[in-house]
Amino acid sequence: MYRFLFSSKWLGYFVLALIFATACVFLGRWQMDRRAETLAEINRVVSNYSAAPIPFSDARSQFESLDPAKEWTQVELRGEYDPAGQRVVRNRPLNGQPGYEVVVPFRLSSGEAVVVDRGWLPIGNKTPGRPDSIPAPPAGEVTVVVRLKPGEAKLDRGAVEGQLASIDLPAFAKELPYPIFTGAYGQLASETPPAAAMPVAFPKPSTEEGTHLSYSLQWFAFGVLMFVGFGYAARQQARNARIDAEDDDDDFGAAARVKAARVKAARKRPSKRRTSEEEEDAILDAQGF
């Protein structure tokens, strides 16, 4: 009944279904991987974002090479900002709005230096490509609390003087006359005493899981439904073939029954005898008269 499945046509359908299902499984696993990354980020935020700040001495190694599990950890720093080393980072959107971020070297009392991202500024209206104003950091000795963030990759694009294309710490270090830690930087949480004017503070990272799980389940379901559809189509094909065969049998049987009825009727029909005149005419026709 299902021998048609081994035809080239149906084998081609099966291969297409297999390719589609494989693609669905790949996309579903990709969504699951993204979900795992999102959950790991959420765990870091929940564990580190609001935890009590640790002293710089305990976090020094993280500024040299940041452990991903320590991202968002709060660290307390004491020292002075270096306004001469201040830069703005280009193309930094916030809540869908384009703008900049302000990064400033912070020289610790120990003589070491780290980079602090003080916040966000909107695009300016006075000079294209620059913020209208950059709030100055507080002068003198300051106590700041920062959250650890990894440095960013170098981008293949330039920036005007006083600006950076990304928070590429090794590249930034080359612009300064003293060394800085290049394994991580700090995103400002608070500073004491506070500055008179501040850039826009960064919002807390989202702890919403998102739709990765539902998307992955949808892709897996699509892969299964493809084979369900293939099976349904094969069943319908077999059903139609069975109905056609039954119709052919019915037609053959009906024709046989009609023929048999005609033969039977012919046998029952009495033969018509010719008259003597008809026999005489037939003899004459045979002799050519």
C-alpha cells in the first residue's frame, strides 16, 4: 500500500522534510544557547550588582584580567580623577537614543590607575559629532564605587581627537603618559563627594529572560510538524490509491455483469426462422442472379 514511498518523488519529499527538520533543530539549539548566555548574565547581575563593595586590594587582579563571573562586582576606589585624560566614547545608544559615554582615568592613592566610565551624554546640538557639554569630575580626593566591566574590542573606525571608538583599554593606555589597568574598567555607581553636574547614570541591566525558550520550543515543534505533515500526506496518498483501485474493481465488475446479462438475454431470445421466399432469395444471391 505504501510502496510509493520508495519512488524518487516521495524520497525527494522525505529528504526535504529531513533538511527542514535539521534546520529547525539547529535554530532551536541556537536559541537555547542564547538563553543559557542570558541566564548566566542574569545570575551575574543578581549576585554582584547590588552586593556590598569590596576594596580595591581584593579586586586588583580583576582589573588585570576580569573573571566573567565577577562582572558587575562593586569595588570601592580612593584617589583622584585625571581630567586631562578624559575621553568620550562615540556611538553609545541608551534607551534607543544615540549619544556618548564619558571615560576618565582614576589615579589611586597607591599610584596605580584604572578607567572609570562616569555615564552617558546625549548627542549635542551645537557642534556636530560632539556633546554640547561634558560635566567635569569632582576635583581632589574622591571615593568612588564602580562596577567591574570587561574592556571592549578594537573597532576598525577612527575617532576625532578627545574621543574613542570603543572602550579599548590597551589603545586608551597608549594615549596616556602613565600606565593603566587594561583587564577591566569600572562603571560608576557612586562618588563622594558628588560632582555638581553628572552624566546620565546607567540603568540596571535587565533580568528578564526574554523569549529564547519559547522560540526554541517553536523551532523544535516546527521540525516535528514537518514529519507529521509528511506522514499525513503519505496516508492521504495511500487512501486515494485504495479508493481508485476499488473504483476500478467496481467498474470492471459492472462491465462484466452487463456483458453476462447480454449473453444470457441473447441465449434466451428465440431464433427467427426465414420464410421459403427468403431462402430462395438467398440461394439466388449466392448464385449471382
